[in-house]
Amino acid sequence: MTAALKVKGLSAAVSNKQILQDLDLEVPYGEIHAIMGPNGSGKSTLCHVLTGKTGYEVQGEATLDDVDLFSLSVDERSRLGLLQSFQYPTQVPGVRLREFLLEASDERGIGPDEAAARIEDEAERFDTTRFLDRSLNNDLSGGEKKRSEIFQMAVLRPKLALLDEIDSGLDIDAVRQVSEAVESMRSPDLGVVMITHYSRILRYLMPDRIHVMIDGRIVASGGAELAEELDTGGYESVRERLGLQRASGEPVRKASDFFTDTPFDV
């Protein structure tokens, strides 16, 4: 199966702090891959580097559909077919969702009639019609914002979707609804990287592959058995099984840390 995303030997640092270290990842078209790991493991940094956020010192390779991502600007990566949904979607007052999607579709080379038809059809499928003439993400709940982003993905039809903490801050019903929306997006023309802290989303959405990221590296990959290990013993069980030592100076986390979502996870 052809790979949507290929990452080889990827390292990234910011302000002399190494975050990603010699990371390899391959996501074929038609598959959903979950990347799981504790806060500070580098999950969101991987998204930032792939989408072209500035401020990182980057080494290594990353291709989308065999095109070198690092040779492209942020907007060129988007036009190529890269899309990211955000952990904390931003409200944009005065910009209606429908207008936003028409503009984004035009940038992707989708004709106005085709874009309008997709918007209406996908809004009905994802129950977002009432959001279309409202300012982007205005007065939406956390679950509604995440569902709106999956709806946008359905309209724009990227080649690769990066879903950063798609389940963050959601109650159990919203997690189920968003999981079902992601599952409905499966396509032989789409690869998905889903980043999450928690195995609870895997009750409703079973990815084709699960990767565990610790200290900037993917240290383990597998299927349902890996999710069960994480659910039972957490990330410490993976550290112990693989004989991984904590980075020098890394603090031992308090129990309360495991119940805190931070908006600036690296």
C-alpha cells in the first residue's frame, strides 16, 4: 500500500532543547495511526514540524505523497493535501464557517459549485448545518468544535490529516461522537495521524496501528495489545518493558499531573 506520510530520521529542537530525536514513521493511505505518549513527549511538536511552524531547528526527511514537505511553505503544504485539526480550535469572529470553507476550497483548487455541494452534503452528514452561517467556532461546545473540524476535513478531502488531541477536554459522549466521525472519514485516498494521551478513544475507534512516543522517539508500535498494555500499566509499563531510562533531570510526575490537560504540550 502506498504511503501518504513517510518520516525518516526526523529530529527537531527549539531554543537548544532537543524534542524529536531520530524519529521514523510511515502512514499508508487508507489507514489511521494513533500516536500516544505522555505530556512533553513530542507529539504536538511532530505536528508543528510537519505543518511548517517556524522556530524549530529540523533535520531529517518527511514526504507527503512522495513530495518533500520541508521544501514547501506552509500554504504549499496545505495545497498539497496536508490538514491539521487543532487541540484547541480558535474562534474567529466575523468569519462564517461557510465563507471560510469556500475560501479554503478555492485555495485547494475546488470549484465553487463543487465546494458548495460538498458543504451542504457534508454538513447534513455531520449535523453541522446550523454552524454554517455562524462565526467560526463561535459559541460551540468542545465536542461541537471537534466535530466541525472533522466536517471541514470531509469538505476539503486532504491526503493526510493530523488530528492533534482530537479527544482533549471532551466528555465520554462527545468522544464517542467524534470517534464515529473520524471513522466515517476512512478512505483509500486519506492517511490519518491521530495524537492522543488517552486510550479511552480507542473504545470507539480502533486505529490500524498504535505508536508510543516517549522522549521524542517512537519506542513501540503495535495493535490492540499495545493499547491494552497502556490501559493497564500506563507509559511507565512501556518504559520498564523496554528498559528506557528517564532523561537526565526529568522530574517524576505527581499523580495530579495525569489529570491535567495543558494547552502548550510540545
